[in-house]
Amino acid sequence: MSKITVRNLIDDLKLKEIISPDKKAEETYITEKELNRPGIQLAGYFDYFTPERIQIIGKTEYTFFGNFTRKHRLKTLDEYFSYDIPLVIVTRGMELREDFYEYAHKHNVIVCSTESATTRFINRLSWYLEDKMAPRETIHGVLVDINGVGVLIRGESGIGKSETALELIQNGNRLIADDAVEIKRVDDGLVIGQAPEILRNYLEIRGIGIIDIQSLYGARAMNTSKRIDLVVHLESWKSDKYYDRLGLDRDYEYMLGEKIEKLVVPVKPGRNTAMILEVAAMNYRQRQLGNDAAVEFSNKLTVAIKNNEK
């Protein structure tokens, strides 16, 4: 799992720094995507407390905390801030009592605030952490959005991945990434691909060089990211190798621990690879909707054979 610094989070979400010990935000890492609203801790109960999480204090928690005696509050604050808390964020721009800041100062805990309402800010922060801390890696291939299906084209260098992608773009599909694809896994088991910033919009065609797809074909030819639904391996046609002719066999490739359907498509002169990939994407979409032509054909064939045996 990736980690981010508190400084990155403060800058990206434009939080107001109330207490920020020198250099601590740069040296403190967020290691947990989950958040904690410390209402029960402010009541003095610290069993099962998760101090490694970002702490969110909203109006509900702080109003509840104000109902306790000053003696209870001071004791609780001293214990609460004694834990190794990466960051406390106060929502709605609330002004907290002086004792809260006093104990945060005492234990060198970073405290920030936001003007956003608590629920809205939690949603925004959760999405941010999910994106920044998702497991990720960079792989070789070309990612194209073919009629809404994210197809990752892989294969040995020079097999024609980029040229196939170019023809797909001319047919109205969208380029996501060429050559290097950054992939990340989000919590609901999806693998998302995108281009590294420096390579975004560019495609390399041997004999021509680097071309800017957005400049040549317009914004409709590009997309910034896409879920990877299907992996297609292009390989030189081998006459002695068996290739699936019915489509009943299912093969898969694992990326970041997630299983993604894989096809092997043989390439040789005269085969329109781009058209084959468009058909593969449409067929994948049909199967997701419950219409599997290969299974339907196989069932009809089985029925016909049984009828002939009677």
C-alpha cells in the first residue's frame, strides 16, 4: 500500500494549519485509509482506539465533549493526544476551546481545519486516500477504451500494439496510455489504468515517431483513465499452436491480485487486428449482459447431436 505525507494531504485538500510543529507534516506519513471520529475517546474510553488513523472532529463530537466537567476534559485530552496521531482535522471551521489546542501543542500533534461540513469532507477525504494509497505499479502495454470496454493490449516489442491502437482511435475509440500504463487497484476490486503524466496524449509509431493524439484527433480521442476489463496478448501466428476457435475457454491474468479476463490473439499479415479487438470488446460486453454466443452455439450443437441420435 502506498503512503503519503501529511504535508501532501494538507496541500492537496487546502487545509488550514492550526498547529503544525516544524517539519513534522513533511516527516509524518499517513498509513491508514480508514478514518476515526473520536466521540467515544473524548468520553474517556480508549480501548480499541485506532490512533494511526486520521482523526475527524465534527460538531457532534465536540458538542458532546463540552458536556463533561473541566477535570474530565483535561484528563481525556492529555491521554488522547499522548497517542501517536498523524493528524487531527476539525470540520466546519469550528473554534475549539483553548485546552484542546494546549494539549495538542504539548504532545506535538498536527491540527488542521476545514470549512466543509463533516459528512461532505469525510467523503472527499476518503476518496482522496483511496486514490492516493491504492496499490499500484507500471506495466508495459497499450490501454484503449473500445466502445466503453477497457482493453489492455500486451505483447512483445514490435508486434504492432501502438499501430493497432492508432487504427482503433481512427475508428472512434479512445487512447488511455501507450507503452507505459500505470495501474492501481481500488477497494472494490477494480484495476484502473492511466498514463504517466509525461506520456499522456502521446503515441509512438515506428517510422513516424511520437504523435500527439489529442492535437491530431481532438479531445474525443483521449481519456485520462479507464478500468481494465480485458487483457489481449498479441503474438505472432504459430502454425503448430492451438488457438481457441469457439470461445468457450476462459483464461485470466492477475494484476495487483485481481483476476482479469485474457485473450490471446495471433497476428499475421492480412488479419485486421484492430477490427478483431473491437469485436472482442463487443463480445465481452454481450457476455457481461448474459448473452454468450459460444455457449449458445454449443448448446444448440448438443441438442442437434442428441436429436440425430434418436
